[in-house]
Amino acid sequence: MSCIVEGCENNKIVAKSMCSKHYNRQHRYGNTSFVKQNKTPPETCVCDGCDRKPKAKSLCEAHYARFTRDGETFNRGPVRQVRTYLDNDICIMPRCNEKPFGIGMCRKHYQQQHKHKLDFSKILYLFEAGCKTCGSLKNLSIDHDYSICKDSFACDVCFRGILCGPCKRALGIVKDSTDILKNMILYIQK
């Protein structure tokens, strides 16, 4: 038995008495004789009065978002401007060269801002200064006093400063004990 489409001599039947090529065309396009045309994409969005570059389906990012949300009624009125970052736009955090994700910060710093209940714009100068104990500028993170807040995030009350990873781990190992640190200093001096 061969495919039921006229002129097709394929003997491998997949479904509905058709070969895979004609079945897929019927399933996708509703017509077994449909042949997809290779088109060159337009230079600008196909919507009236829009001169932005197309992202998908010949629509710019804003019109495509509206299309996925509203369906065929997407081309009604102007759309809000979508901010696109230039190559020289970087995260506002010192020594971070990632592209901004939200409020001028990369994804990592933006998530840290939301995890901790702190306004990073107020403590930005602390990140520029580096680690509070050793002065390192790498692997900086927020340190807070766990005796005040038991949560894993810092707030304005328990925030102590900015530490590098090794210094923060060292404080955790000695459990913030000044007695242990004094004993360590005496040990090193001997």
C-alpha cells in the first residue's frame, strides 16, 4: 500500500494512509501540497510605524511579547519602549563586568539585593573599599551578625560589613569568638 496523495510513490505509511512527509504537512499546515517558502527576514518589525529589529515572527521584542500575550489583536496602538543594553552597559557593582538584569545590576547582584533586605545603593562604597579585614577585592559578600538575626539574610539591624570569602569562613569557623581570635594571635606571636 502506498501514500494516498496523488503522485507520491512512497510505500512507508505513517498515519491516515499517508507517508510521513504528507502526514506532517497535513498536520502542520492543513494541506498536503503546502511547501514552506524560504523568506529573507525583514529589516524592521512588520507592525505599522515600528522601526525596531525583528526578534521572532518578523516582530520586534515588544510586539512579539504582545503577540504571545494577546494573540492576533497585538497590533493595536503604540508599545512601550523596551530598553536594550549597549555593549558598554555593565552592572553598577564595582569590578563586575556583567550585563545589567534589573535596576542596573547583573542577575547575581540583583538576586543578592532581593535576598538581603538592604539597599545596595547605600552600601555600594563598601564594595568599592573591599574586604573589611584583609582589603581583598575578590569574592566579596555581605556579613551580618547571626546573634541579632537568625535568618540567612542581612537587614539594616544585623549588617556588619563586606568580607571576602576566606575571611567570612574564618569568622564562621571561630564562631565570632573574640577569645579564640585573641588566643590565635598569641599563638602566632610566639
